[in-house]
Amino acid sequence: MATSDPAAVPCPRGAVGATVAVALQRIEHASGLPLGHELLFRPTATADASGAGGAGFDDDAATAGVLAVVTSHLDLADIAGDGLLFVNLPRSFIVGSLPLPLPPGRVVLELLERVDVDEQVRAGLVQLRADGYLIALDDLVLDDPRLVLAGLADFLKVDLADVPVSDLPTLGEQLRAAAPQARLVAERIETEDDRARALAAGFTLLQGYLLSRPAVVSRDILAQHAPTAARLLSRMADPSASMAGLAEVAAADPGITVRVLRAVNNVSGVRLAVSNLTRALALLGRERLRQLLVLDLVAGFGHQDDEMPVRAVARTRAAQLLCPARPEAAATEALVRLCAHLMGAEPSEVGAWLGLPPPEPAVAAACDALDAYLEVSDREVPPPDLGPYAALDVSMAWFTGMAEGRELLERLSPGRVAGGTALTSAVEGN
């Protein structure tokens, strides 16, 4: 039975499904009043640690995963409230090689301890501050080389596990002298003794298991088809590419379509629901779309099931042929129904989640006929009742759609890489 919240409906555990997760840990004042949360990477919904420092750990992929989860797959306000959000940033995000889609104002960007300080990093932090972000230096130790950036910092964070007990008062003095404007945050407060020595050393903000354990939030999603996303990025790098041409590629993947429609109808503040994918892309904008695609690709939220774009194109094209008076609405409803099938939900639930109105009668009739035909197309049974449509018309529409889907996949094939120069160029906006 479908649940009432399609955002919580599990995707199939096959190639097109993925589970994304993020953890939040509270940061509070010494008085106990909350300041905000740190967003923490979790490789799985059941993991109790990030795995950072382990063999093969990728800071870029971890941060991309966190940003993708909270900007594309979850409602940030619902999970984190109105407080500050602390996010770990590796070098690529600081210097602008990878996108940062979080809105400034309430976001604190933490410079990871593994980032070497140079002029590019300094310039990146200066620009991020100018853009309205707050800055934190993470996991500082005595005589830390990153203290040359202390004048740019709003917060200085210290992990008590990294500092001998006898050094903490000296470190506190050093931090206050280097950045009198910054607030000091003591991490890994696990005992009352930890709290007492942090407060005695002048730390006014606290974070750790004694106060709150990280809370993991996860969701099953429709992963994007990585080759389609890579080709779409490549096309977007061409300023002459039309929105209609970009929409043709985007419509080949339910995961991408879902992100675009949800972002436009539920986030952008449009007054009327947008079901035309071309218009939705225009409202979303190329840069925002690029951010969505890049983050999922870097995070590894993608699949390689090449039948998915074929089926998506076949459904949308067949629906358009069956409802020529409302082709864009028919294409969107066909994709909504495909997403509902993959998510195990009702089409009406998925449509409501995407902010779409119920389909018009003619659109619904076309998609009903297509669904009924596909239900029995691979079985030797009599043709079902297809309403106002002849079985031959529906069959011809479907096979035309399949042919166009396979043709599109062939055209996408040159860009079917999840890495390499083509994707790198598109990611960096070249």
C-alpha cells in the first residue's frame, strides 16, 4: 500500500534507487540554548560515523553528498530549523571548483583541517565572506598554521580529543589573541569534565555526545542516470543550447525531472504550478541545474541502467502522440506515473509532492490508455479497454516512443562517462 508521503516512499533496491543520509549534531551555548547544527556526512543510513581518515575517503564526495541531500532530497528547514548550519568544506568548494548551493546568511563554512593554506584558499574565503557566508576554522591545535586566516573567521573550533589537557588553556588564549572577534567552539564534549575544562579555557559554544548525539536523517530517492546527467552538463556548457534541447535530454531521466519540478514548484516560490519541463528549466536556471547535477555526480548518486532513459522517453513521447492537444502536460503526467511506479506510490501522491495539479481529463485518458496497454503488452492476452483509443494507435505510439528513446540513448553515448575530461569540463563550467 502506498504511504501518504511520497517523499518517504522507498525506491526499489535496484539500479535506479539510492538511499541518501545526513546527520545533524546540535551546537549550543554554555547555557544550553541552541545555536544551530553541524551537518555531518554519513555513507549509509545506519552508519554512526563518517569514515573520514579511512582508506579511500573522499572529502569532495562526502561534502557533495551532504549538500545534495539537504538541497535536493530533503527539506532543509524541516530537518534543521532556523538556527545556523555548519558544513565542512574541502578545498574544491572553497576555491570554486565545485558548486556551493546553500544560501548564505545562516550557513557557517568550516575549513577542514586537511586543507593547505595558500593564496587561492585565502581568496576563496574572502569571496565567500563577501557573499554572506560565515567562516569557521575546524579542528585547530596549538600553533596551527591555519591561524593566519583567523582574521577571516567567525568561529574557531577545537576537538578536545586532539589537544592535551594541559594545552587547552594556552590554546584558548592563542585563539582569542589571533581572532578576538571569533567565538570559540569546543567539540567532542563527552563528559562533565570535558565541559568544565572547555568553559574554564574560555570556550562559549559546545558540541558533543554529552549534549546530543548526531541524528541521522535518510531518504530513498530516484538516482539520476549518470550518463544522461553528464551529457546534459556537457550541453549546458554550450551557451547556444536551447532550453527545449536541454529539456529533451532532462526528460530522459525521471530522477532529473523530479528534482527540477520539485525545485521549481516547491522552492522557487512560483505562484502557479509548472508542469512544462522546458519552462521549469528556464525558471530554475542553468547554474542551479548545474549545481544539482554536479553534486549528485560527485557524490556518486547515480546509476548506469541504460533502459531507464529509453523507457522514460518512450512513455513521454507516446503520451504526447496520444494527446496532441496537450503534449507537454501529457509528457509530464507520463513521467509522474513512471516515477510513481518506481517509488511504489500512487501517481496522485507523487504529483502532489512535486507541486503539480491533477491531470486534465484528456491527459489522464491518454496516460490511462498507455498504462493499460503496457500492463498486458508482454503477455498473450486480449487487448484491454483503452477508452477512446484503438489498440493499434496506442501500440504505434509506444513503439514510436521506444524508437526515439533508443535514438536518444545513441546520441547520448559519446558523453557516457562518470569522470574524465568531458565531465570535468562541464563540472567546472568551461
